[in-house]
Amino acid sequence: MSGIGIIATLRVQPDKKAEFEAVFAELAPAVRANEPGNSFYKLFRTAEAGVYKVLECYDDEAAVAAHRASDHFRTLGAKLGPCLAGAPEIESLPGV
């Protein structure tokens, strides 16, 4: 199997968790509906308060670039920014 896996770790301000989750609830279906190169995009809570992980799977680098350039990611991503307590930590994993 090939492809690219991405794990994004997002730290959210304590008073912004509900807002963050609401915006992400709009973003995830938009990614799935509009990005044929994406096969998985889901938000998970971690055991650490206010820390979330987004698990993502893309066909190739072009699909990752298309995700980052998409209107829905730019628009909704801009709404997520004020909820965060720091820069996202992005880990990119090559498929096997």
C-alpha cells in the first residue's frame, strides 16, 4: 500500500473546545466530499485535556497539496486558528 498518512496534533484553548469541534464538524465532511485524493480525515480527542489528533490519509503529495489549497480548508482552517493554543504539530508518514 502506498499513500501518505498525516497525524496533526492540535492543542485547543480550554474555553474554545466547543467552537473548535463545531468548526471541525463542518471541515471533515467538506474534505471527504471534495477531495478525491483523501481517503480518511477524522478528529480524535486524546487523554490530555484540550489536545486533539487529526488522522488523515492521502493518495500522494498532490492530494496533500490539493487539501491545503482547497477553499474549504482555507476558509474553515482560518476559523480553527483562533481556537488553537499554539501551532499545529504535523507528522507526515509515507505509506508502505
